Amino acid sequence: MVESSAMGAGAASDRLRAWRNGPRLGTAYYNEYLPDPGRLETDLRLMTDAGVSCIRVGESVWSSWEPRDGEFDLEWMAPVLEAAHRHGVGVILGTPTYAVPPWLSRAHPELAVVRGDGSPVAWGQRQEVDYTSGLFRRYAERVIRAVVGRHGRHPAVIGVQLDNEAGLHLIHNAEVVQRFREWVADRYGDVETLNREWGLTYWSHRIAAWDELWAPSGNTTPAYDLAWRRFQAELTADFIGWQAGIVRELVDDATFLTTCIAYNRPAMDDVAVGALLDIASGNAYYLPQDALDHDREGAGGQWYADDVPQLVLMADRMRGTRQDPFLVTETGAASIGPAWLTRPPYDGQLAQAAWLLVARGARLVSYWHWHTLHSGAEVHWGGILGHDLEPGRIHTEIAGIGRQFAAAAEWLADAEPDADVGLVFAHDSEWMMAFEPCLPAGEQGDRASYARIVGAFGRAAVDAGLQVGHVNERQLPEADELRRRYPVLIVAGLVAASDPTLETLVEYARLGGRLVIGPRTGFGDDEGRMRATLAPAVVGAAAGVGYREFAALGAPVDVVREGEPVGTARGWIDGFEPSDADVLLGYRHELFGRWAAVTRREVGAGAITMVGTLLDRGLLAQVVADAAGPPRTPSLLAGRPSTVTAHSLTGPRGRVWVVHNWSPEPRTVELARGAASVLDGSGELAGGAEVALGPWDVRVWREA
């Protein structure tokens, strides 16, 4: 459904050449929000003092660009761009289409997004309008052409952000529902095929004509919901692609196009959207303070990371959008969210987070935002400057990060993150589990079940000291290429999977890959139906395991090895009945004790480890570590305390390691090989040297 896209890979590479020279610091800057807009020079001086070399502007203020219908005020941005240019600060100019002005809402109330229950989204928030509407797009195109046409070729403008955090709503407007019927008809061809593929005999849901396809608000059929979510994600990608086609006409060839992705939006397929961009960018929010103690386990499944592995996996997923370096267009400075979520970072934690993002491929770490707002909905979202607009602790720490980035730039130029293990993510399975959750959480179940299952296995890989590369299911290459990229592959919660996808996984193992399969994988097909075969389909036969029963757990269950308790199972159990596999772990339980919890079987040159439940954190890390074997990239550290992580990037000048102590307590690490700091002039350290890491410390070393 995408109407247009950014230019080809070669042109995109040329546009992004400057971003390959090492990481940069940035911030969102809203001079128009300040009580005293006349402090522009002061702000730019303070930014450059802190090493901030990129600002994002203009994306939230359509009513400032166009205060009345057809009446434009475009010159207020010119002083900002001129000041940025004088100070050597690049600008990402945003199209303001996600925050519509009141005059448009009043003139066209029919543009309001209709929810599933039939109620309109009231104006007064943001993203309240149906952006698929041709009427809305006429207004949107007019303001895009006005703003970008006036400022898009300014020498300070290095990129354009298309909209912002798209995909917030599933749009149920009547015209959209009708388009969905047409979309379904185009894909299935005739109603009998649809009746068969979706199993519509059930509850008398068979249709005789396309206009009998009911509205999604009343749907209870899983296959229908999966199609509806795919359709909604295509609408979002279509909107971003439509904007890309307009903007590309209005900017220089060297100007890149991106959008700020909020990865948990219900109508967001980040891979589809990323394919339309020159570079992926998005939000990387996290809770600091004690949430960044590596020994702490957060809840997961939220718009922010609330433990260290989630922050690591968030960065890896951002890289996975295009399998390329990415920009962090928003991350926290002093605090994130409403007042009740305020958690100012401890000393050192801003540098820890910034370096973690860079270690996983970020070329820009940009804070939201420069100054803490004095009015509006986000007055407690702390910026680099507080309400008094004077530099304080946060500004000082970010200035230190800026100096570190500058010192490390030559070593990080063109450096790419290393990966020991691939972690598969699949939107279809995410959407299926949102429709029918498998993990218990009250009467409705946990609609973040998929994120929590994948997150648990990803956390286990991080805890095992493995470096993770996210790979979306639809990005899976042929089995031999998959094996080349990732010696270990983790696939958990893949409840919606086609036979070819599962066959690729089995062939990957036969070719020497070490495959770890988590619960629910292979249970359903890519239409959202439950398979009429022994579960799990395809992979079960290769792994020597099948099951007919499964269970949602109301309480933890003991897990045993050779009869001795070694941990617990939580949330879910696939009742494995091994036929030709080694049983590594089982359960101690009157019913579940007949089933295996973890099995392993050699397959060709590789092996498949089957994990039928969510093991406790420590035990799952052991299982993943045993299945994976030694990491492909040998660690710089000979020993690693539980709160220490080590991530590496490899570039033309060699390998660089970013080592964190995620703890309020000091730790000591031993180097396995010689290394030298890239942040200061300290001398080379020999292999075997012991190094003390302070609380919330981060070190950046190059291999000597």
C-alpha cells in the first residue's frame, strides 16, 4: 500500500556519510515554547559547550506554522536555523502532521479517529485524526510543502523527520473499515476462500458477499484480527511513505529522511516503516536509578525499559529496524513521563545509557529535550536544563559525555556492533498474543505476553554475556546466510509462523546453527489459525519433541534436574513429550511432572534446544548459555561479575569494547587481553590486569 519511498541505498549511504564518523549528541529544541525566546544565542552556546551538535525542531507546532486555515507564519524558525548554522549545529526539521491545530479539528470533526467502541478521539491530545483520509492529507501536504519548502534547503538542515511516533491508534473510521474489506477481498479473491482460511463456519460467521464482512469492533476471530493488525500497520507505513515522497522533492539530495518510531505503538511495523527511510530513528526511554542495577528484574512490556537487559534489547531492536546504525531521536535527560514516574538519574547513569546505545549502533543520542517545559502536558519531563533554564548537574554530565564521544570518534568511525546471537522478533505473533494473551494477568490476560516472552529470552542472553542482534521474522534470510550471521538463534513465542519460516529454522540447525526454541513457537500458522497437527509444527519433528497439552500457570512450578530442584517455571508450559531428545530439565508437579521442561537434540551439524516454559531468570540464563556455547566474539574480560556487561564494535581501526558496571557497588574485572582506553591518555593495560570499576561506571577500551 506504500505509495512512495525514500531513494535507493546508494543515495541514502551518501546522505549518511557524516554519521559514520562516530556518535553525536543531540537534543530536541523548542525555542517557541520558551518564556523568553530571546535566549537563542545563550542556548546554542550552552549546547555547543556540552558537545551537542544536532537539534530537532518544529514537529509539534502545526498551529504555529499555520495559525489559521491557509494563513502561514514560517519566519519564526529562520532565526533558530541561522543560529544553529553559526554554531555548527545540524538541524533535523520535523513535519508537524501529528499535532493538528484546533481550527482544523473544528472545521472537520469528521476527521477524528473513531475507536473500536465507536467513540471519537476528542481533540486536545495529539494524533487525534485519521491520517488515511484524503481530506486530511490535502491539509497535511499543504503545511508540509509550506514548512519544508521554506526551510528544507537551509544549510543547517541535515535531515527531515516525517511525522512523529506514528501508529498510536487502530483507526475504526467507516471509510477505513471499508478499505479493509477491499484489502481482504484483494488478498483472498473470493468469499469461499476467506471462509475456509479464517474458519468462519464457527459461530455462523460464514459470509456470502464482501459487504457482510463485519466491522472489527465486534470481531472475535483470531485470523480476522491478525489481518486487521497487518492492515493497520500498512496504513501507518503508507502515511510515512506518502510524506517521504513529498519531502524528497523539497530538500537537497544530501538531506536524510527519517521518522521517530515509538516501537510499542499498536499500528507500527518498524521494519516496514524503516524500509522507507534513509536511517531508522526512535525513542529509547528507560527508568534510571535502581532500575539500572543489573541484578534487578523489571516488569517489561512497557514503553520504557525498567531493567538493564531491556535497555540493551531496546537498542538492539532499533538497530534491527534496518539492520543498520540508527539515531536515538528521544531519550531521557533529567526524567521521563509524568510526576509520579520522576526518577532523576544517579551520577554516571546518563553516560552509561549513552554508551550502551552507542555500543549497539546508535550514531546519535538526542535528549528530549533541551529545557524542561513550563506549561503543557509534559512539565515533569525533565530536560537538559531545568525550569530555571540554568546549566546544572544534568548539563554537566552530558557535557562530559560529549567530550567522551569526541575522544572516541576516530575509533568508532564505521564501527559496527558485534553479535553472538540472533533474537527473532515477529509483529504477527505480537499481535496474535495481544488479541488472545497466553500469560495470566487478571481476567483479560497479559496483552504484553509476547514482549514478555521474547524479553525473558533476550534477558537470558544478555545475562549469559552474549551480544544480541535483533532480527525481524520477515528479515530472515536463507538458512545458510542466517547461520553465517548468527551462530546462535533464539526464537520464542513465535505463535504465528508459516511452514517456510519454520523450515528455515530447522535447516539453519542442520547447517550447524545452535537453535533455541521458546514456548508457543510453531503452535499457530501465519493466518492466525491453530494447526491441526501435533505441536510444535515442523520444528518439533526435528527436535524430537511433541505436545498435545499446555497450561497457563497461576503459580510458579518447581523445575528439576535429575529429580533435584534447580529453579522455577512461570507463566506458561508447553507439555513436551520427547520422542528422540535428551531431557535436560523437568517439573516437580502432580500433573506437569510427566512432561519435559527443556530438551536438546543434535540435528545435522547443529542442535535444537527446546524450552517449554518461562524459567526463572538465573536458570534461563544457564540454559541459554549452555545451548549457545562460547560467544563468537571472545570477551575482553576474563571474569565477569553479574552486574558487568561488555559490548563490542568492530571497525577499520579494530575492536572497541564498552564495559559497564550496572551497580551502586564497585566491581573488579580482569582483562583477558591487552587494552587501552580511548577516552583518555592512560597507558596500555596488559592481559591479566585487574581494573576497578566504580559504581555506575562505564569504560571504553580498544584492544591493544
